Amino acid sequence: MYGLDYWTLFAIWCAGMPVGAFAFLHALVQRADAFTVAERMTKLAWSLITGGSLAALYLFAPYGSTFILWMAALVAVLVYIVDVRPKLNEVQRGGNRW
């Protein structure tokens, strides 16, 4: 049967695909000027990065010879979610709510 490492990567793979889809859709619906104001790369750049990452998450497996491509795609999506998305939300809301 499969070991714990297989099931852990499988769970991350299953969770990574909807997160990638969310990041891609979020990048598409944001205003282009918000990326400039937030001092991040352009909307086109992040749309291409998250879209390409979403494709890689669907096409590549988290094990075998494509693991590094899958991991790079997951990291790119998580960078958008953790770094870019909060900054865009802050810019579009008009400041920090804290």
C-alpha cells in the first residue's frame, strides 16, 4: 500500500488546486492600478504567474520527476495568497483596518 508521505502529498495536491484557482481568479478580477499602488508586479504578470501555476498544479504530480515543477507552482500561488492578495485588499479598502 501507500505510505504516509504519499497520502500527505496527495492531500496537499488536492488542496493546492482550489487554492491555485482562487489565486488566479483573484488576480484576474483586481484593478490593474491596484498592483502598481501596492508596489507589486503588474496585473498581467501575476495573472500569468498564477494561471501558469494553476496549470502546473493540475498537470504535474507531487511525486516523481515533476515534483520540482509542482512545488514551484505551489510556492508561486502561496506567495500570491500570502503577500500580494493582502496588500491589494489593503490598497483597495483605503488603508489598514487595524
